[in-house]
Amino acid sequence: MSTPDLGGVVVATALPYRADDSAPAGLAVDYDAYAEHCRWLVDNGCRGVGPNGSLGEYSSLTDEERRRVARTAIEAVGSDGIVVVGVHGPGSHQAKHWAEAAAEDGANGLLCLPPTLYRANRGEVLAHFEAVASVGLPVMVYNNPFDTKVDLTPELLSEIAQIDNVVAVKEFSGDVRRVLEIRERAPGLDVISGADDVVLESLLMGATGWFAGFPNVFPAESVRLFDLATSGKLAEARALYEPLVAAFRWDSRTEFVQAIKLGMDLVGRYGGPCRPPRGALTDEHRVQVTADMRRALASLGVS
């Protein structure tokens, strides 16, 4: 059942693999482990999950795997949370195809980048989102100008917000000044923080959600941070947030998938390896992620 409200803490889920010589790159998707992870996130207070995002390595999946991942999340969460499926594609026909599949499978909403692999112009961006939104599910457009080379500026978002079923934007520019400007130019569009290392700043400026990476590692604590920030308890929110920021910064770096998976391993969850093109962390990065994670865990009273 769809919902126009895609706010709260929705986790961009990491995807576990298991060794299998017959699978791509020798790694098969572990659907049972993924279902357990989605369930664990919701049971720890997260509002929902987001399969097939960048963190979920959607571009490394076969078409069959990609659809099964979304179905697995939808079945695991059931009626206890929302599932916002990533439907990113090079063109509107691919993105609309994945949107139709998500609708058929019971998703609550869609997350969609502008056309990938191509620097689309204004008209092409609008046409892309119009095609995806025509499927009928609530759409969260995703502004990631670093990877797509397309910047969904507040001015452009004021036009995108006029498209029926576009209800939110995942803002990943890192510029927290945009939260207020988007709210001014597109008052009907919910602003969702897309970068972990500016989440508190974004929430204080009026963001209504967090499409999150590191809550794969500590979901209950992340929900508490969200609740403190949105209830105006700034001192408590800052005390919780500041020791976590060093780890959160990895969410905005090239190695974010590997870093978050390592964080999961460090707390006793299963992160595991990535499929190509992503490789293993360098020794230097592994040492730094581990140090940043240890600081975060120490602040949470976890040894």
C-alpha cells in the first residue's frame, strides 16, 4: 500500500553476498541474510528500508537479482514499515520499468535518480521523473550531483515538485543551506537528508526524513538521534551526534559501501564483501574506518 509520506529514518540497505563460484564475481546474493537484516532494522525502530540504492549495489546486480532483492525487502518488512525501492536507470524507460515492477510487488514508494551515465538537461530531467511518477507510487527524487553530474537545484526542484506523485527529495549535495531554500521554492516537497554527516544540521533546518547509510550499523541509536533532533532536544542530539560524525563522513566518500559494510562487521552484523567494480578497502582506509567506528561505539557504550 503506497503512502505519500516517505519521511522518518529509512535505511538504504547494504546487500550481503555469499561465496558461490557460479554467481557473478563468485558472489551470490544471500537473500535470507538480507531479509533478516531488513527485519532487524525495522525491529530496531527504523521506519523502513530502501533496497536497490547505491549502497545496495544495484548496478552490480542482474535484472533477476535486482527484482528479487526488492521483493525480499517488501516481504520481510510486511506491514511493519515502508519500503522505498530504488528504480534508477540510464533512461526513463528503464527507470519506469523498475517502477512498474516495484508497484506490482507492493512497494510503498520509489527513489529515483535523474538519468544515470548521462548529463541530462532540464527538459530531459523533467521528462524522466514524469515517466517514473506516471506509475502512481509516491516518488522521492534523488539529488546526487557528484555521481550523476546533474544538480537538482532548488529552482529545478520547484518545477519537479509540480509533477503528480513526486513527494520528496533526497538531498545529497551536502549544502544544508538548500533545505530552507527548497522548502521556500517547493513548499509541498518533503526534504529528506541524504548524507549522514549533515543529518543533524538538515533536520534542524526542517528536513523531515533521513535516507540513511550508517543506520545499517546502529539503527536504534540513529532513530534516537532523529527523534531528539525533530523534537527540539538539541543538546542531547549534539551529544549523541558529534562522536558519530567521523564514521558518518564515510557515507559521503567513494568507499562508502565498503566502509559501512566494515562497520557492520565490527558490531557483529554481517557486512561482507562487495561485487566489482567495488573492491576491498585499502589497508589505510580499513585502519581509519576501524578507528572512526571505535570512537563511535565507545560513545555509545559498546566495547
